[in-house]
Amino acid sequence: MITHLKLLFRLWFRPSAAMGEILDRGSLLFASLSAIAVTLLLQMGPVHFPFSFYTPLLVLAVVYVPGVLLLSVPIARLGSVGTVFQRDYSPLLTCAAMAWSAAQLPLLLAVWTAPLPALLIVAGLACLYFAFLMVLAIRTVFGTENAIAAIIVCLSWAPLAAAFFLAAPLAMVFRLLASPFFLFFVIYYLRNEFSGLGEGLRSRQTFHRMMEAAAVNPHDGEAQYQLGLIYQQRRQYSEAIRRFERAVAIDNSETDAHFQLGRIAYQQGRFQDALAQFQIVLKQNDKHSLSEAHRDAGAAYLALGRLEEARRELEVYTDRREYDPEGLYHYGQVLEALGEKETARQMYRRAVDAARTAPRYRQRYTAKWSRLAQKQASKLALG
């Protein structure tokens, strides 16, 4: 209980790290009870709220979180709806309930102390902070970029608006959901299906505990690497770097860890550091990760203005992997910078074609490079 309370309050001081810790050690039961408790305390104040104590939690569980998941599937290209719901519903609901509870804490204080105009301002700020926390939650659960998470949150008002217009039938649904007879039916007949929805959070936490236990071994670099991947996927880069550096310290031949350190450095704009890591990877195994170290080294050389070296690396990569949109796009950038505009335009077109013909599971990653390649090809055509 104390640990969960600390996580709740940490959402105000270290929100990004707290979201990751909620996935690792959080509890859906505590998150649900905290949302109910905050609502009850709000209703005990002098201001009348026109909803029941369980309504916010039910709106989150039945309307908001499913709506966010449905929006995330096409926008973030997460895969099939069924798989996403089974894997991510309970983690996202846990984060959302904790976020809602944390965002309402100032409102809880204002209800007892502030006049009505100030109370309305605090309520508006609480909604904005909840939206901010949901951006962090979506980024942490799905591993999306900040911009994509923000777009999803901006659009998440849509299911809430639909719920408002359907308030009357939904009110009947909520009363049904709160009925002890319905709860008995759910528990008795549908327990397997609902337990499957909760499996996503349990499996994440079980895997993390196993990796943490393995990482106690000072000679297990692989466990450190796996933990680093978890934090990298959540975009908690400081912790990911720390884990990858531990893996390298244990075993300098841990090529995967060097590669990921290079990728993080590149994303953070530390191109010289990124290049140093990619050079280590190429020395250890120049075909590592389907030769992607050549592509990323070429991108780092390009960012540093070392065009001929960038061309050399990207030539090797595109010869080996002719249908990778990212590699073709970077190669087009190099050729454009070298003044070979017609060849650059051909590379951009190849990048667009490669993205269009990519397997469905890859389209989440290739769409970005297709858009960038189309933009650059259009500029060259106009020029």
C-alpha cells in the first residue's frame, strides 16, 4: 500500500519515471480504489457533483481507455485490435486511473478551500494535467513518440463526447454494471475473458521481476541488456543507457548493447558518440542486426557533415538491403547534399515504393520515412 501511494504522489514530482514504475510495480486494484476514494472525498465537500462515486472509474474503464486503444491502433500502428486490447488494456487502465487520481488531488484541496471561480480554474488545470499524464502513459505503454501520444490524447475527447450524447443509455449501462447480479454473472461466467484482459499487466511485471532478479548476477550482461530494452521501449533513456552501459562493462563484446547505445545517442543528437558506438558494432560484426549499423553510421556521418563517409556506409547498406525505406531516404539525403539531385530523387522514390510494399507489421515504422521521402522528392521536382 505504501509503495502504491508513493507512486501516486510521484506522478507530481517525477511523472515520466513514475509511469514506468506503475507498469513494473503498480496494481490495477489500487489504481481503481484510489479513483473511487478520490471521488468519494470530492463528494464529501461542500460542492455538489452530479455523478456517483463510481462513475469516473467506469468512464475510464468502459469509455476512455477503450477509446484510446481504438485510436492508438491505426495512429500508432500497433497491430490487431484484439491483440492490443489483451496486451495493453489493463496496463493502460492502471496508468489512466492513477493519472486521474493524481490530477484530482489539487481539486480535492480546492473543493474545501477555494471559492467557485478559483475552483473552476483548478478543475480546468486538473484536466490539463490529466491529459499531460496520459501522454506519458501512452508513450510508456506503447513506446510511441511524444508527438503521436499527444495526437492520440487530443483525439481522445471523441469517445468522451460520444458518451456524453449517449448519456441516458450509458447511465442505464453503468447502473447495470454496478448491479450485484451483473457482477456475479461476470465473475461466474466471464472470469476467464476478463482475467485475460488483466494478463497484460501481470505478464509485463513478471518479466520485469525476472530480469531484475537475473541482473543481480554481476556477470549477467544479457539481463542488463534486456532491462535496457524495456526502458528504451518506454523512452526512459537515462535508465536504458545505464543498463546498456552495465551490459558493456560486464562484456565489451555485447554487440547489441553497443548498437542500442548508438541508437539512443543518435536520437539525442549526440552524433559523435553514436558514431563511436556504431564503429564498435561494425568492428565486432558488420552484419549485425541485418547490417543496420551501416545505415545508422551513415546517418551519423551525414549529421556530422562527413558526406563521403556517409555515402560509403549507405552504399554498403542499400546494396545489402534494397527495400529499407529508412536507408534509402538517408542515402537520398547524402546524394542530394552532394549535388546529385536526379539520383537522390530516384532514391526517394524507391523509399516510397519500399514503404508501400512493406509487410503490414512493418508499416508502423516505414510510414515516417515514406512521408519524409515524398516531401523531399516533391521539393526536388519543384526545384
